[in-house]
Amino acid sequence: MAVNELAQLRREVEEVAALTNYSRASLIPILRGVKEKYRELDSDAMQVIADVLSIHPVEVHAVSTFYSFIQPEPQGQFVFRLCRTYSCELAGKKDVAEQLQKDLGIGFGEMSADGAFSLEWANCMGMCDQGPAMLVNEEIHAELTPDKVHAIVEGYRKRQAESSASQDRGGAL
């Protein structure tokens, strides 16, 4: 990260940490906020978080790698997570997965070249009665079919085009 980005990040992390009197309780909300805003958690960001919370950077790294929704690796603006449980398998997950890969132009565990989309597997989302299910960032989509997936991907493509037209990286975590 650039020096000015690090200074901005430190201010944002301090704002969130102050809500819990700089306790470790703010670690996960901080990690989620940084990941959402910057779409990755590089070593500089982990060091800033560790400094603000007065903990060792390895603790920040350990927490970020433990939770699949906070992984430090770069992710797309829209992260598609398809449930891979057996109940979703029985409900047609295979066809849905194939359609996702076709429409996004990437495989599972990959990010699109433009950084707009990532495709991942997810463990149970608690939607077993409405499978196949997926999350796109924080939005749940259930009872998926290949046709529904195609329409969903097209909707996110429009959102991505709109957001890239008015890209603004300002604001707090």
C-alpha cells in the first residue's frame, strides 16, 4: 500500500477499534471492513491492524486465514460463493456451478482479470431446504437454476459497470 493509503487505513482502523476501547473484540470487524474496502489484506494492512490493537501481526494473520470470508488474498468486487453441501448437490448444484463458471469466465478459486468477480465454494449456508444456494458478497440467492444464475450474473455485471463508472475509494471502513 502507498503511504497515504496506510495513513488513511490507520485512521479507519482506529475509528473501529475505539468503539471497543481498542480490545481484540474489534479484530474481526476491522478485518471484514478492510477486506470489503480494499478487497485484500496485505502485510502492510495486517501490520497497521496489529499496531493499533497492540497485538502481534501473526495473530492478525491467523484470524484472517481461519475465516473463509476474510481470507487475505485479493478477491473480486463481487465474490460468488456456491454452497457445496450434499443437499445442494441433490438439488442441482452441478449445473449451477457449470453455469457460474461459463457466465463469469473463471473457475472456482479464481478471480476475473478485471478484478470484478471471484468464484469460490462455501460450506453450509443454512439454506438446505432452498438449495442450491449461493452468496454474492452478503446477498443470498436460493433455489438456483442455470437460468436464474445467468440473470443474477448479468445483474452483477450491470452493478459492476455502474460502480466502476463512479468509483470512489473514500469513506470509513
